[in-house]
Amino acid sequence: SMPDVNLLFAARAAAENHQIDDARDLLERLRETQPRATLLADKAFAEILLGEENFTQAIQFLLPIAEKKPNDRGVLRLLADLYYLTEDWSSLQKILADLRRFNALNSTDLDVLEIDVYTNLLSSFQLNIDSTAQEKIDQVGELWELIPKKLRQNHDIMCGYFEVLQLVNDNDKLVMLLAKSINSQWNTELVRRLGEATSSVPEKQLLMAEKWLIKNPQDIALLTALGNICCQAKFWGKAKDYFASAVALQPSPYLYLKLSEVLVEMGDLTGSNDSCKRGLLLGIETQFNQD
């Protein structure tokens, strides 16, 4: 009715002027005069609290409403907004199923939100320092199980998972999953990560990665990764060849440094100094051009 609309409009206008107490009073009048509009008034006040960034009061106000009206789309959207703004990814993850079940968001927006939530859950993952090594690995496994299978091939989610695997030193599993992902779809970022991952059996890691040279013989990321893996295995001659090939294709200070380190291991101090000098000069030249 028009009186209801007028009270809502007046409450929103008061909120825009940061007159929160006046807005609260106007919405209370709406509840008293139109009991059936109680939920409408409650949602309007929750929106006002969110707009004021009064997140503590907003959550205290919204949770009892959500318990009474768990399938209300407006309440679910407000909760999602609140959890997102406060970066409470765990709580937001728990209502994703309800957001989809009750069509609180359109499917496209919800798909984007799901990826965002799980990516942030992975990136904000923190270990319990009192846990054993196995307990830490189990924590990561439990987190991974929360993620729907349809999302596990998403690049951002995969990279987040790889980072937490590194965090708990589950490197053999990391190498296995990286290789599986690269075999499924070539990705230079994942190739780079594979080269930097520490394996208990680098020789096996090397054999696996060398097979990709057939289709990618001039891929800088792959050549660099192979050089790094050879360093792990202490295959200094092969490491030198891979880094030299990468330098010939696309020289960079990083590659010159890696080549210099390998040459030191091989006892070629003159070659190492020359490589280090070339890398330094290239770095200065690159910085000069950028300036």
C-alpha cells in the first residue's frame, strides 16, 4: 500500500542522510501498522546496516531472520553480501547450496561467486602450527573435498590448491597433480610451477617433463622447468644444456643467473662469471629502457 511505500521510502531517505535511528523508528512504525510487512521492514533495515558498513550489528540482526526464513531469497542475498564484504569465506561457502536451491542469484552470477569463494578459501588457508605434518596434509585434503568436482579444473582454484600443497610440503602429490593437469591441457604457468616443485624422485619428474619437448621444443617455460628439475637431480650437464637453450631463445637475467649457478657446480668459474655479467648487463639495459 502507499503508506507502506511511504514509510519505506522515508526510512531509506533517512538512512541516506545517516539518520539511522530515524530509519529504525520509521521501519518500526511499518511493523506496527502492517504486521505482514515485518519481513520487508527487517530486510530494509539490514540493507541500511550494510550500507553503513555496520557489519557487526548487521550479522546479529540477520542471523535470527535467516533462521526463521531460511528459504527467503532476499535474506539469502543479504547474508551473501555480508559474508562477502567481511571476507567470511567459510560462512559464505555454507550458504552456496541454499543460494542455488532457492534461486537467490541467477546461475551466471552464482557460478562466478562459487569460484570466488573457493579461490579465497584456498588463498586464506592457514595452518594450525600445533598440528603434525600428516594432520596439516589432512586439513588441505578436507578443504579440497569441499570444492565441487566441476570446479576443480578451474585454473585459479587449481593454482590455489597447488599453493596450499606446497605450504604443507605435500610435494609429491603436487608434482603428480601438476603433471596430470599439464597433460590434460598445456599451461605454461603450471609448467613453471612444476619446475619449481621439489620432488623426492626428481629423475621420474624429469622423464615425465622431457616427453613434452616433442611437441614444445622451444617453450621457454618448459626448458626452464627442465633445467630446474635437472638441478634437483644434480644432472649439471643437462641443466646447463636446458638453460643455455632457453637463454638462446629468450635471454633474461633469471636464466643467466641459473646458468651461472650450474656452471659453478661444474667448476667452470670463468663461464659462470661471464654468464653472471651478461645477466647483470641485460638487467640494467631492461631497467634503463623501462625508465
